[in-house]
Amino acid sequence: MKKIRATVLDVANAAGVSVATVSRAFNKPEAVKEDVRNKVIEIARSLGYSPNPAAKALRLNKTNILAAVIPTLDYAIYAQMINSFQQVINDSGYTVLLLTVGFDNNNIYERVKSVVERGAEGVLIVGKIYDQKLRDFLKEKNIPVVCTYSYEEDPDFAFIGYDNYAITCNIVNYLSDLGHKRIAMVAGPSKGNDRQQARIRAYKETMESHGLADHLLIFESTGGFAVNFGAEVLHKVTSEYPETTALICNSDIFAFGVLSEAKNMGIPVPERLTVIGHDDMEIARLIQPPLTTVSMPVNEMGKQAAQSLLGALADGNPVFGLKLDSKLVVRESSGKPQ
Amino acid sequence: MKKIRATVLDVANAAGVSVATVSRAFNKPEAVKEDVRNKVIEIARSLGYSPNPAAKALRLNKTNILAAVIPTLDYAIYAQMINSFQQVINDSGYTVLLLTVGFDNNNIYERVKSVVERGAEGVLIVGKIYDQKLRDFLKEKNIPVVCTYSYEEDPDFAFIGYDNYAITCNIVNYLSDLGHKRIAMVAGPSKGNDRQQARIRAYKETMESHGLADHLLIFESTGGFAVNFGAEVLHKVTSEYPETTALICNSDIFAFGVLSEAKNMGIPVPERLTVIGHDDMEIARLIQPPLTTVSMPVNEMGKQAAQSLLGALADGNPVFGLKLDSKLVVRESSGKPQ
DNA sequence: CTGAAAGCGCTTACAG
DNA sequence: CTGAAAGCGCTTACAG
């Protein structure tokens, strides 16, 4: 029952020209006499003609599809990044195909492959690609890839992200300078998540460099990024590691859980416990006390990632990488111990 | 330089069969002798063959693409809904094409059209379609459409959403029962946004029904949904309409702004001012005081919307609509006046 | 059970 | 400046 859409032939017949001329009127207008061109375009419009994208893709071997493969949309920083990414892409006549795959990059081979098989000419990924099979696949198919959120010098893929390791070093240094000695980390699941891994590594190594390695305490969530885990950790810390004076949360979500539960338990922040988050979500500055956290330019990341992919596809420009700034935004949830 | 992808002909040649047999081995396996089929599939795999989606789409007149056209991804409820939507869609062998268009549905004709012209077989939209040209276009092309977040009985398009009017009536009734008489509304931009319009209408009419129409006070944001607007409104209210005892915010975002600024200004909530939000974002229950707000099943909405579209496409089932529940979640930000 | 051939809707050398 | 024709990679009646 589907209404047959007008084809190039319909337009040609109605205009009394060949299909070649119709095609040219749209794709190479200067090669068609003006009055013919105008007539064709007018008739095309009146018939509601638009070129069949599948036919075009087949003929030109170009789908104009780019894929965004991300952990989830149910987390503000990814949603925001894709929001920006998508705007640039759509404005460029490309289309964004969206796929969520969770946080473990070890198991994305099939999903990314499927997205390429569905015609994606390029793909945005969050984090690093571990799987050698996937790396080989993408290189062999010559698919431009941009990895976001992390930054690495990688010969094969462009990274547009920030230095997760360095910023976490900064946090530990900041806390150490403040006088904190018992500092714990609340981490997200680190399996297949290089951002978490980098932060954990930074925590360990920087603590060590300050001679604080006798109090390495890492709580790694098993259930993703949930507020509850922050609350859980706070209970554990107060009962089992009460000497702890600072909590580095690798997500604002965890920090919100800690702060909320601290209030319930009557633990003053930052007097008794310093809390640090990560991501600088909008709400971070609105809660009480406002949250000290890490801010990174999420929208910029999305836009640059889009440009990177478009550039690679357009003039065969080598896909470029970019290290963006992240910074520790100090607010009232952090302070000197005691 | 692009690696030529294996075609059905490559597989056929390598297997010593015809392309028809290769195609059948995948699409109608029972019609191919087992050993032949196995050989073909094995060879296809070794060549990394996957069918060209453009060729398939052209031949079958079926793109397997569905579009999500939403205001923005930079707002949790939309991002979450699309997260769920996308999961169901992708699991069904379809692909999600994403496009953001802002909050004003008066101007989405071109964007939705473009998405259909890019091959979308069905489309998810947020809210109601005003534009008659767009309605005609979608009907004429016979494109299944599901409108979300709102609920209406519409002969042309399925709605999977909730009753924005009714829930706002509930809020006003709740406040009136508590003894509030001076109630104001903080609204998002209502132009082209039927959810806001419904809530504003509900506010006006219910206030009237309680004989409170002498204090109709609506603050409509011009700049989208920003925390700042909540703070601004609070200033205006305290200076110009200090008799106000309750603020109905049509977004948690506004409510967060109000709550945060109330704290700064030393205005006790709910003793001096009751604050109500909308959307029940995760953070709503974590702030102080926890926010009374409207909760709706966002993920369910996304899933059902996906099912609706898939159903319409699969067996030509009429697209179904669904009125989902929303409810007022009462927390400590609301109470009796004074 | 298998293959030869047509055709989906486009674009683009090629010829005029 | 324009048209006839080939061909992109598939699937599917049709014939055997």
C-alpha cells in the first residue's frame, strides 16, 4: 500500500528529458541549460521527488552514514557529546547511526562490525580499542575511527579526548598539598574501560610518589555508575576505614551518592570528609556543598570528533587527534582534613 | 584506497556456485542443499562477506532504518528514552538514525522530511505534530509515526506518552488541598511545545476551578531549560510577588535552580516556599530538600515506541498508542504553607 | 535444488 | 548541452 515514491524516471518523463539530464540538473547543474534545469527542478519538486538514498549509495559507493558507538545515552556526558557530534554531522549532509554497547570495550567487535556492515563510513567510539581483531578489521576496511574521552598517541586511530591519567594525578597532588594522607578512590567498572584504568593507575602511582601507598584503597563498582554505590562505599569507609579523609570519585554520580548519604549520616563535608567527583555535571555546582570535580569540554569533544571524521572522509585528510583540556574545579566539597 | 568489500559474486566464484545460490544460502537456507549451503557460508565468512546494505535496500525497497527526531540529547529524559528505544530497535536488526531539532515543533517539517528522504521507514517524534504539511507528508508517504511524551487520541498518529494536562491538575489539586492559594508556574518555552501548553492550560483551569484565578502567575522561559531561569524567577517572585507560597516548575532543571538559589537567599523550603518539579531526574531525590516532582516511565516509553514502530512495519499492524502513567512523587520540598 | 536473467534507482563515461 | 547504455550488488520469479 506504500505510496510509490517518484523516481528519476518519473521526473524525466514528466519533463520530457532523459534521466541523465534529471540527474545532472541536481548533481551538476552547470552542465544543464538553464531553462531545462529550472523546468526539471520545478517538476521534481511538484512530484515530491528526492533521490533514493539506497540507489545513490549503491551507485556511488557512499552511504553518508557515520556511526556513534557509545556506552550508553543514560549518562549525561555521553549524551551531551553525541548531541554536539550529531549536530555537526547532520549539518554536513551525513546521517548519524547510534548504537550503545555498555562500558566494556573488550566486547564491542561484533557491534562495531555490524555498524560498518550497515554502511557506516566512519565511527566514533568512546575510549580505547583493545581488541586486536577489531583493530585489524577497521584498518583493513580503512574505516576512519575517532576514539573519544581518552587521549593516546596511537598510530592507527585518532583520539580526541583528555588525559585521564594526568588529571587524576592532579587530584591526588591537590589533596596531598591540602594535607590529606588517607585518600580512597571510588571507581567505575574498570574492565575494558581505559579511562577508569588510567585513573586507578594515576591514583596508585601518585599516592606512591607522595609516600602514601600504605593507604591505597580502591572501591570498584560492579554495577556500572549508580548513586547507590557511592552510599555503599561511604558506609564501608566509615565502618572499616574511618581514618580516610578524602574520597576521589571517578564519577559525579558516585559523589552525589556519597554526599547525599553523608548528609543522612551526619558526616560533615568537607570538615570530616573531602569529596571529589568527575565530569562536572550541571548539578555539581548546585548541590550542598557544591562539588569539587573534573570538568572537560564535552561539547567540544563531540564537535571535534565530527570534524575529524568528516575531514578524513572528505579530502582523505589524515584523521587528526586532539588532546583537550580537563581541569579540576575546586568547590566547597573539598578542603583541609579535620 | 578503500579495500573492496567482497560481493555475492566473489563468494559465488570462490564456491563454484551462482550468485543466486549464495543469496539463498543466507536468505532462504532451507532451499539450498546442506553441503552446498555450508560451503557457501564457510567461504563467505572466510572472505569477510556481508551483504551490501545499499544494494539490499534498493532491491527490497527496505532500508531497515528508523529515525528518532527529538528536541535534544542534552536533557536526561530524552536521552534516556532514546537509550531504551535504540536498544530495542538495534536488537531487531534495524538501525537508529538520530536527529535533534530543538523544542519548537512548528519548524520540524524540513528536518523530518529529510530524515524520511534519507530512508527512515518510521519515525519517533517528541510531542505533537502541528504542521499540517508535515502531517500530510507523513500520511501520504505512509510512514509509521509515534509521538512520545504527550498523549492524545489522534486518528493519524500513535501517541505513547502520558497525560500532561491531568498530572498538572493533580499538582494544583495537591497544593490546593495543602492550603496553598498563591501558586505560580515556571514553564519552558511553550511555542510549538504541546507538553508545556497542556501544563499551562491545566494550571490555569485548575486554579480557576479552585477559585484561585486571581493569582495566575506564569513565568515562561525564553532560553530553553536552564537552571538559571529557576534562580531568576525566584528573585522576581520574592521581590514582586512575595505572597507566592508555591512554585510549580515544569522541569526539574528549573526546580534545581530555585532550590539552589533559595538556599543562597536563606529562603526555607518548604516552610516559606513549596517547590515542585517535573521529570524526576535521578538527582531529584538526592538534593536537600529532596524534590517533589512528576515521575514518568521514560524507559518504558522508549521501548513501547520502538515496539509500536516495529509492529507497524512488520505485519502492517496498525501502530498502537499507549497512555502511560505519570505520578506525583511527594518529597520534602513541598508542604503546607507557612 | 540450482542457475540465468531481470530489475530495483541512480550516476557517469561515452558519443554525438 | 543532451541521451543511450552500462553497471553498482543484491534478490527472486522463472525455467529446468
